[in-house]
Amino acid sequence: MPIAIDTIRSAAGQIRKSAQRTLYEAKASNLATAFLCHSHEDADLAKGVVNLLANEGWDVYVDWEDSSMPATPDRQTAQRIQQKIIDLKYFIFLATPNSVRSRWCPWEIGYADGKKNPDQILIIPTSDRSGAWYGSEYLQLYRRIDEASQGGLAVWRPGQTSGGAWVRTL
């Protein structure tokens, strides 16, 4: 099932169980590293996703936390994003109303689709209080991270309805 936006938002205020690491440290520790594609309008949700995944042992990159990024988006921003997508093992798309309307997010997933194995692209579908979920049809091509019925997070393949693997096992 999609992760409720309220669940992600409440996770933003939680304390991470894992300390933030450099990319080199994360790779040396054999942690799952990921680029988080999201709308900057969803900064609180991005923080929540980072916390949820950090608690599962992941190291997640968020571009606005990167002090080397230009203050105003430009060509250099695009080049640095491309390099981060290549450098990090996974690409995660946080599907919200803002990200599916974004100019950058569809470009980023298109770039990731050309550079990554399909199993390295993950979608986090979200739902609102009315139960509406967000994500364009093409996002259904990729594996997704959902809330697991036993608690925690699980990864599902396209079309899979049972037997999702725990996020930790990727």
C-alpha cells in the first residue's frame, strides 16, 4: 500500500537511528546508497523519507543538503545531479502531487532510467487522507517501496501483490 503522506511527515520529526555518513563511508560500510528525487516543495516529506530509510540502514542523498550545489539551479546543477544519480546505487522517486508536476523530477527519473538497472530504481507512492495515491502511470514500471503489513518498509516488483522483501535485504 502507498505510504500515507501523514506517516512520512511525522517521520520527519523523528531522530535517525543511523548517523549521517559520507558517500565513501556508506559504500565502505556496504550500506544502500540512494539519490532521493523529490519536489523541493516537499522538504518535510523528504526529511521523513530520509529518516525512515536511515532507520532501515540506508544512506540517502538530498540535493538541497549538498553545500556544493549552486544557489540557483543552472547547467552545473543538472550536471551534478546526473553525477550523483550515477554514483549512488539506487534512485528513489518520492511520488507526491508536487513531484509529478515538477519540471526536474520527470527529467531525473528519465535520466536514471537510462543509466541504472531497473531494479535500482524505486518509487515511493504516497496517499493522502482521502486515500488518493500519487504517481503517473509510467512510475508503475519500477519497483516500489510501501509500508509492510508487519510494520516497516517493503519493496515490491511491478505487478507484485504479496511477498515484498524488507528494505534492509536489498
